[in-house]
Amino acid sequence: MTQASLLTLDRYLITTDRVVAGQAALEELLDLFDPDAVVQLDDIPIRGARAIRELYEGFVAFHAATTHYWNSTVLPDGRERMEWVCAARTADGAVITIAGIEHATIGSDGRMVELRNAFTRRPG
């Protein structure tokens, strides 16, 4: 699969793992979102570049390492859907697993304008 054939959600998880491994990719991750995007990874949606940056800075601070595995597809309505699992080590040394299904609405510029997650396995 070439970089050009990757869905936005594919690039999102690849970059998420890279950000945790070394924060140099944080700007690349944030650039996958529209400046006014809505992100709901858990119960409360957040909106806008500043809130999204704070969310992912917290994500990076919480994790020491992550490895995601996923399958992604484009739905008939044009949204991207991804079923994913993750094995991670937290900053305090704990080992956790987590899984979910994400849906993303992609703008005409290829950036996410909305990202919604539903956990199928909560962190633990």
C-alpha cells in the first residue's frame, strides 16, 4: 500500500504511533484535522485546533509506547470507518489493551472534520 492510497484514518493511526515514539510527529498528526474539527474519542466531544492539540499532548504524556492494528474502509456515504486494537505501555509502566471503532468525516482537503470513536474494549 502506498502513502497515496492510505485513507486519512490509516495515516492517523500510523502517525499516532509515531507521535508516541517521539513527539516530532505531533504537528503532522494535528495537520490531519481541520482547524474546526470535532473529535469525540470518549464521552465528551471537543472542537477546534487548541482542544485537539491538548487532547493529543495528553495522549502522548500518558503513553510510553503504542502499537495499533486496524482495518479501514470507506462507507457508501463517504465516511471512513476503522476497526482498531492497540497494545500499549503507559508512562507509569503498565501494559494495557484497548479497541474501538472510529468513523471520520473527511473534508475536500483530505483533513478530518469529524472523528468519533466507540470503544469495544476500554483501556485495561
